[in-house]
Amino acid sequence: MNLKKVKYPSRNIFDLTNQEIIRLVDFLINQSNLDRIVHSLYSERKSLTRDMIYRKIEVNHAFYDWAYAVIVTLKFSDLDKEVKTGFILANKGGGVSENELYELDFQISSIKGFFEPFQDVVLGMVYDQYQIDFDYSHLLIYIKEFYEFLETDLQMWNTNLAEDRYASNPQLVGLYQEQQRETYFIQELTEIGDKEKLIQLSK
């Protein structure tokens, strides 16, 4: 592989490690966005606190070989049910079989927004299977901070990365292989009392 031949290298979303997906979730589902999720639930429980006591992250097949869904299940101390949120990661320009460096791009979008244009066909029913309570589109994400995170932490655009950083994650690719599981868990945390502890557990 000769990286010098590539003018605008981008990592394929199927190159992300499970730990990098966890760091992406940590960035998106931060304390501010946890507050937004809690406030959205006030109609059910006015005294609800923002203390998160449980989090599970799973990756799901998204019915296209160039996309997958990240589903985050949360539970708060004063709520007797789980709450689901999540997002879609999608490639532009190639599926899991094209693990090459070229002028690739990627997107992160809401699950509802991703599937809604197809609501009149069978594929539109896929959104219901994720059972999302709080969609990604409701989160506050500041563009400059997000770009810096993608640039410096996930290093999505970098000509100096070792070649193994552009190698496919076998679990992600496995979602689209015949007779393989269509979902897998990458993290499950219980009794989470504060954000600092969560960050430590996620490392």
C-alpha cells in the first residue's frame, strides 16, 4: 500500500476499532447531551436526575454494506426503563469489500433521517427494529469541536498513520458476511455515577 499516491486519504468507517467507536460515543453522548435526553423524559418523570447508572453500546447491521448503526442503551437512576439512542455511520464511495485508500468520505447521521426517505417500502420498517427513543438529530454537536475530535482522536484524515489503522475491523465486516450475527456488543457498563468514572472505564 502506497499512501503517497492518495491525495485526500480518509479512513473507511469499517477500519474503526471497537475502542474508537466507544470514544465516538463518549464524545457524542456527553454530559450536556445526557441532560437533553433527561429533559426529554420529564413528561414521564419530573424528578428524574441525570445520573446514568447503565450504558450498553452495540453495533448493528444497517442493510447496506457501506453503513452500520451504533445503538446506545442508557438507564438513569430515577427511571425504571431503558432509553435508546444511536446513529448511523456510512461510507461514501465503497462498501466493506473495498478496503482501499482513495478519496473516500463518510457521514454520521440520525437513524430516523437515514431510513425515513424509504418509509413507503419494506426497508423503511428497519427503523422500528432499533426502537430509538432519542434520535441523534436531537443532540447538540458543535462543528469545530467535532471536526477536531475526528481529526486528532480518530485521525480520520491522516497520511502518516500506520497501515494497520486502515485495516478492516473483522467484527464490523462480519456483520455483512453470510450466516453471521447482525449485531454485536462492544461495551456494557453498570453503576456509572459520574462522567469522570465513565471516561476511565471507556479507556
